Amino acid sequence: MSIGRTEFTSGLRVVTERMPGVRSAALGFWVLAGSRDEPPPISGSSHFLEHLLFKGTKTRSARDIAEAFDAVGGEVNAFTAKEYTAFYARVRDRDLPMAVDHLADMLQHSVLRAADLDAERQVILEEINQHEDDPGDLVHDLFTETLWPGHPLGRPILGTKHSIQAAGRDQVRRFYRKHYVAGNVVVVAAGNLRHEELLELVAEHMEPGEVRAEGPSAWNLRTAGQAPTPSGRSLVNKRKTEQAHICVGTSGLSRTDPDRFAFGVVNNALGGGMSSRLFQEVREKRGLAYSVYSYHAMYAEAGVFCAYVGTTPGRAKEVLAIMRAELEDVANKGLGPDEFERAKGHMKGSLVLSLEDPGGRMSRLGKSEIGHGETLTVNQLLGRIDAVTPEDAARAAERVLSQPMTVTVLGPFSSKDVIA
């Protein structure tokens, strides 16, 4: 594995991973701006900008951008998260210069026309409608809002209908000018490419400054604030649905916490695969659900642990009791020897398999740089997982799972009896 990394005096970083065995390249422009950076009145601005940057620049129309990638069979897209926004493309290796040119132009020279703002406003309102019509997605937003009421990490990425309807061009432009600066950008690429080649392309299409010599970094790492306290609240949202959608969880660990790898093993044992506790107890032994899993999302100062099950409304109370019992058991007793080893193997295998293509590698590099300011190699990550002991896992499980639990249920219920 060949990873190259260069930082410029402007704070912009370029990170690459060479994969000579492929004929493609994945490129990403990662921006340190996400939904947590928005005051409540402008909630959804990061996601709004993600849409608007595809609508045209000073020299290219939205159609020009689309046609350029279609003409070479490439892909171009973007997504917004709570702590960053990423614009990315996949192209043949020979078309990397075109991809850099277009993405750099979009990030730096988008015009944000008032007409485009109004048109895209309707698109985003429809996206919010679609999200609200999918209870399996919506329940997770309700969960984080209930877990961390009033905290920026608890707010929905899409914003609200009210904030999107009220969004004006001036406020979006102010957000754009404040956050879309060189010191907030990481340019990442993986595939059949050379680091020096990408540096030349970035220098041609951006103004990164000089290569930074040894010394203090100009890079803006997100400062971790006070970790939000898990509320321990419960919420029942009445909807006419065929299933009850249930989330149970609490605050997890931050992305710099020393126990994050240990809790990753715990999360895998609880809901990471078909042999996990929740899958076996809820689906295999009792046939109470089709979809059952858990996840651990990490941020600058905190994380979210959540276990999810979708089940028949009449069995919701029973399923919730099983979920609570399994979480309590792991919090008190840790993992058994066999499930501990299976969870470690699952975590290592999933990591390696996710990095078999340039897109997966690019995404890993981008998340590492935007979040940590450094990149661990695959072998280093595998080593961190290997180093986790049963005692480490038990300690991490107790730290997280002994906290107050938040429960969110979305389904055809008229009271909180289901969570009593």
C-alpha cells in the first residue's frame, strides 16, 4: 500500500493511495462543514449547499457538469453528514484530470443563483417528505433527537421543512463563504494514480499555496466540545405503519476514545452479523423480525450506539424486553469467549472487504483526514483490533451500556404502554 500525503500553507491537504492493479480512480473533496455547524434557524444549510454546488459555476451549467461525467462513463455525487460534506467521483484513471477540474470548479466557483435556490428548495422538501415516509429511516432521526435534545449532533441533517422554506440566498452564501475555504478541505484520491500527479492537478485548479515544510499545521481539526449527556428519555411516535420500528441505545464513544476499538468489537457481537446476539435472539430463535442490527457512530466529542428492530406491532413490547435484556447482560457480564473471537474476526474481515475497491479506500482516507488529521494503514487498524482483550471489551461495554437508555418507537401506538 502506498499512501501519499501533502499539506499546503493554506491548510488544504491532499491524500492519495496508489492501487496499480486497477484501471480507475476515486476522487473526493471533503469539506469540514456539516449539520452540526448550523444554528437552528439555518438547519439544513450544509445539505442545501451540497445540492446547489451541482447547479452550475461561472463557466459551466449543471448540464455541462452532468454531460462531462456521462461522456466518460463516470459517476459524480455527494453526501452530507453531521460533521462534513463530501463531493466525489469515480472515473477511469485517464479521466482523473477532468474530475479534478470539475469538482474544484464546483467547490470554488458555484454561483448559487436565486432561481436555482428556489428550484432546489422544492427538491429538498420532497426529499424530506420521502424521508418522513420511510419509518425505518425516520426512527433513527427521532432517536438521536430524543437522545440529545437541543444538541447540534441531535438535529437532522436534512433540516426541517420550516428551515428549508425560510432559507434565503444570502444566508446560504454566507455559510458557503465561511466554511468552503482551503483550510477546511481535504482532496483525496485512490486508484491507479500517482501522488505527484494529483498535486499538479490541484495546484492547477485551486490555489493551495506552497507545500508546508515541517512545522505547525494550519489544518482546522474540529474542536471537541462538551459531550452531550444521554437523556434516557423515551418517545412513541404514532404512525399508521405495518411494523413497529424500535431503536434502543445511548451515547457511544468519540472517534478519539482509546476504547473505541474495544467497543467496536462489542457492537459487532451485539448486532453486527447473523451470529450476533440480537440477530440470534430476536430473529433466529423467535422469528420476531426480519431486520435487526446495531451500530456505533463516532463524532468529535461523543458517539451514538443504537440497536434497531422492525417487528409486528403486537410483538413490540416483547421484542423491546429482549433487546433491553441483551444490552443489560453484556453491560454486566461482557462477552463470552467464542462470541468475542467471532466479533473480532467479523470486524477485521469487514474492514478488509470494504477496502477492495478505490471508492472504499478513498472514503476511508477522507474520513481519517477530515476527522483525525492522520491516516492509519490497514495493518495498523487490524493491529488495533487484534490488541483488544476480553477485559478491554468488558470495560467498554460497561462504560457505554450502563448509561441511561433512550428508546424510540415509531408505529401504530396511541400511548407509551409499549415502552413501559
